[in-house]
Amino acid sequence: NAGVTQTPKFRILKIGQSMTLQCTQDMNHNYMYWYRQDPGMGLKLIYYSVGAGITDKGEVPNGYNVSRSTTEDFPLRLELAAPSQTSVYFCASSYSFRDSEAFFGQGTRLTVV
Amino acid sequence: KNEVEQSPQNLTAQEGEFITINCSYSVGISALHWLQQHPGGGIVSLFMLSSGKKKHGRLIATINIQEKHSSLHITASHPRDSAVYICAVHSGGGADGLTFGKGTHLIIQP
């Protein structure tokens, strides 16, 4: 099993550009999450999904959108990139929303210039 | 909202030393996770626990629910243990993910 796969690993965007961070998991997990990690801070939840067709906002959703058309895929879309979105992004999945091990992708390091 | 505090923020030790990293949280939880993040790398789950103690190789995690505190211990530390160790909790209220501490940056010198 590949686990959670994120692409790309690195990306530089210009202000105002858009991009999609891809996340796919092969463990048939219903619960998927997008987090961002800023220097010196704990990871913060951007969006989450409890199953195909269902998404909800986390703590820091502004400037992002998500979709969940299949159980496997949970892409994160950045529209009109801003320097404040410079961060490391992690996708994660779990079998259950509580009392269940979390599996993380390798991360995407995004710089907006 | 749960607040998760880790200490110390940074720790440098010599190879072979016994390491302890602490985590405190403010609100009752359903589970606590210890995660490991190597420089430039992804995040790996080490432990998930809701009570008592778990051991995996040289790593031991304990939790005291009444005191809202958990510790991660590393015995016979090795330079390959150098990483950021992150504590995260699930408060049990819903499906909205984990609340994370800021991490403890551990360096083990040979």
C-alpha cells in the first residue's frame, strides 16, 4: 500500500496564480484532512471530509477550496495565491474520526512570491 | 478549543541519554497522538493512546487522563532519533481533526 500520496512536493507560485494540491489514499479511509504548517506553529486544519461528497471548513479555510468526488481523492485548490499562503501543506487520512491512527502524506512546500 | 502545550521546545542531548518530552492539554480528550517529523520529511504516527502506557522498541508513551498530561520517552537515544516530535489530541467532539502542539525539536549528538 502506498498510504497517503501528495503531489507536488515543492512548488513556487506567483501572487495571483492558482494551483491544486493533489492528495490520494489507498486505505479506503472515509476521513481526510488538509493541514498547513507554519514555522514555529502547530499544524492547523484547513478543510476536512467525512466521506465522498461531504466537506467542511476547518480553522483556516479562507483562500482555499476542496472537493471529494471519490473516497480516494481529496484535492486542495488555492485560488489567487497570496504570500500568506506560503506554508507546508499536509494531507492526512484516518479510518475513523476518533481513536484511530492518522496517516500523513509527505507534505507540499509551497512558496508564493 | 483545546490548547496543547509541549515542553521543551528544543532539546539537545548526547547519544545514549534518556529523553523525555512532555505534552499538556486543557480539555478532556478521546485520544492523544505522538507524531515524528524528520527534517524535510513527512509526518509519521508513533503512538495513539487514550489511557495507560504503550511501548514500541526504544519509545515509550504514557498518558495521565486526570492530569491531562502525556510524556514520550526515548531510551538509549541515537542520532537517528533527531527529529521534531509532535503531540496532537482529538477532543472527541466531532470529525474536525486533531489539535496540534508546536512540536519539540530534538537533536541527539554522537
